Amino acid sequence: MTACLNKISLIGYLGCEPRIRTAQNGNTVVTLSMATHESWRDSATGERRENTQWHRVVIFNPHHAKVAAEYLHKGYCIYVEGQLRTRKWTDSQGVERILTEVAVPKFKGELVIMARGQDDQSPQEDKPSWENPKSQENPPDLDDDIPF
């Protein structure tokens, strides 16, 4: 058997408010739009360059989903750890769509709030502790019936 690993870690900023929904099995699922960026100096022109990548993050872990739904807001800097998942479906016009996302599964993954957005003026003492123990249980199958 060949060893495999599907793990992704990102640090970036939320581009919008978290989207909260209930899956068919009754579990809360939170979707985030997260931006990461890199910058460099162009060697030919000396000009500063930037590249921003947008990532769709879907949180299935109940604890992390609760934290995201209650405490995350646009502009927050977060650390997220999960697995890359690719979904394929046909939309209502018959066009095949493909989406790659970061999934934070039910029994694995991490979510850490690194910094609040600049507009957030809520007192620091109101913020909970973000220590998130990792479970060694295997993640369940994702709810593949959810169209994206």
C-alpha cells in the first residue's frame, strides 16, 4: 500500500460573512470565502507585484462550525487546516461544473482566529479560548447531495 496525505493549511482573510446552513442530516455547515496573497518585487522593473487567491472553505466539524458561525466576520485573519476536495456536478443549464474547496471534516482539521478585523471593536475578554483538541477518529463521508 502506498502512503497518502491530503492536508492543506492556509492563513488568510475572510472576504465576506460566513454562510451558515443546515445539511440534510441536520448538522450545521459553514462556508467561508478566504483570501490568501503573496507579494514580490519584479526583478525586471523593480515594481511591487501582488497575487491574491480566493479559497472556498467548508466546515463540517461541529465545534469549528459553531465557532465560525458565532465569532467570525469579514476581515478576520484565520488559520484553517483541512483537506482538498473536488466536487463535480451539472448545473440547471446542463453545464458541468467543477469546484475545489478546503473541507474541514467532522473529526479533523483546525480553525484558529488569528486577528479580528479592523472594524471589530468588541472587547477582547468576550472572546473564548480557541484551543481545539484533535480527535483521531476517521471522518465521515461528506454530504455530496449539496449542489454548489
